[in-house]
Amino acid sequence: MPEELRHQQGRLARICQARMEMEAETAAAAACERQEEAVAASSKVAAVCEADAPATEQAELTTKAESAAAKAKATREQAIESAENTGVEAPDLEPLAGDALHRR
């Protein structure tokens, strides 16, 4: 194999690895953001429940919080998978506790 071709293949491999690492970092950042959104939504539910808001408002916010938690979980799993595929360290994200959503 010619030296120039080996050099180009090595360069391409390094570029691909760098791209995968950047994608893993982006996925980790997205997972952190989704996690924060889920925690904020859960806090809103708790505040509304403590304030004895109407049941419809509580139900609506609970649904939104559950959706945010599901999105956070999916994004976290994607970030972990992406990190594993690239060989970089997986993001340090705690799964949301099952009782993170305030239930009344």
C-alpha cells in the first residue's frame, strides 16, 4: 500500500474518531439539559400540588413532567451509548428517581 494512501487513511480515521467524540460530547450536553428540564418540571408539579392548585392544572403539569422525564431518560441512554461507541467517558448523569415526580 502506498505511503500516501496509508497517511490519508490514518488521517480519515482520526477525523472520524474526533467527530464521534464531538457527537458524544454534544449528546452528553443535551442529556444534561434534558435532565435539568425534567427536574424543573418536577419542581413545578410539587409547587402546584403544595399550593392546592386545581386538579386540571396539576394533571397537566404532571403530564408535562412525565414527558420531560421520559425525554431525559432517552437522551441519557443515547449519550451513554454514544460515549461507549467512541470510547470516551460516559456522562455522569443520575437517573431520575421514580418518585421524582410529585404524586398526590
